[in-house]
Amino acid sequence: MRNNLDEIIKERLENRCLWRSYLGWRLTHKDLSNMAKKEFYKDKLFLGLIIKLYFLPYNLFKYFIYISERHRLDMINKEIEILNEFQIDKKDTKLLNGKKK
């Protein structure tokens, strides 16, 4: 049972690291796009305002997706931290319901 648990934790940790890498990549590209968009509309204030108003529902939707992905990245980072602590605990003490057995 212990070996199976170690394999499951290792596999889960690898999966979470891949997801962290993917979400970090995705959020970095979104941030770069937003910075480029700000810079482009810096001297075109009226056009930028018109476009922001026209695409307001779509931009709100994209903002909520961005916030959701940022939250997911924070959750994955916390899960990786917990899995690393669990993996380090090799003294045959299993953590069940937050208590050491």
C-alpha cells in the first residue's frame, strides 16, 4: 500500500508541475498581450475608449477567465507544496485527516 501511495503522490506531483508550467506560460502571454495593447492605445485615447466600451462584455468575460486561471495557479502551487511535504515524510507516518498516525 505504501509503494502504491508513493507512486500516486509522485504521479500527481508531476501532473501538477506540468499544469503549473502551462498556466504560468499562458498567464505570461496574456500579461504580455495586455502590456502591448496598453502601449498601442497610449496615444489613441479616444479610439481605445470606444473599443473598450464596444467590447465591454467580452473584456469582462476575459477578465473573469484571467482571475480564474490566476486562482487555479495559486491552488496548484499550494497543492505542490503539500505534496512535497507529504513526499518528504518517509518515516512511515501517514498523514490522515491532518493528523499523524
